[in-house]
Amino acid sequence: MFTLPDHPLGKLQQAVSQTTGFTAQKETRQTDALLLKIKDPALLAHHVSKKGTKTNYKFAEGIHDTFNFPISNTVNFLEGVFQKPIVGDPSLSGYYDFAFRWQDPQQKEAALNRELEEAGLELMPTN
């Protein structure tokens, strides 16, 4: 087991091991994931939050709107919908305005993929 004895995480590892008898180790596994990448920078530019935009959101049945939120917020939302880890393209940073809408919960993934495409983004399978 790898521990960092003078680091708080190392102390936590030691305490868990002493209390429960369990040890932890880091493990790397390949898994199916999705890459959120820029397909059309010109379309994406329309979704970059303007300076001075207030942070705002609206969540309801069939609606997920975010204004002036970091891209990580959108990645987290998409992970919940697609039930897979999503990795954001490293060139995606900053704050964006997105309005995701869908009518039929059975077609939610397809609707979000269309809206991502309209925003200049796409989800690509990766691992």
C-alpha cells in the first residue's frame, strides 16, 4: 500500500487501516467513456458567457438551462444523463450558457446530442 505518512491523506489511510484492517490501493481500469470535444468553434463561440452575465440556472422536467457556469457543470450534467464518465476537451474552459430541452424522457440522450451539435460540441466514444 502506498501511503504518505506526513500528509493528511496518508494519516487517513493509516487510520482506516488500523480501525478496519482494510488497506486501499490505487487501481487503474479501462472503461467506456465519452469525450466532449469541440466540433465547430464558431458555433461554440455563441455560447460563451458574456462578461457581466449573472450566474443563473433553471431545472425542471425537460429543461436544464445554465448561464455563466463552468463547462465542468455541463460535463457533470451529461455524465448523469449518459451514465458514463465524460472527459472534457482540454481546450474547453471558461464559462458558458447552455439551454438543454427535451420532450420525451426516452429520447433525452438523442435530444441532448442534437443540442450539443447545435452548440458546436460533440460526444465521442473513448476509453
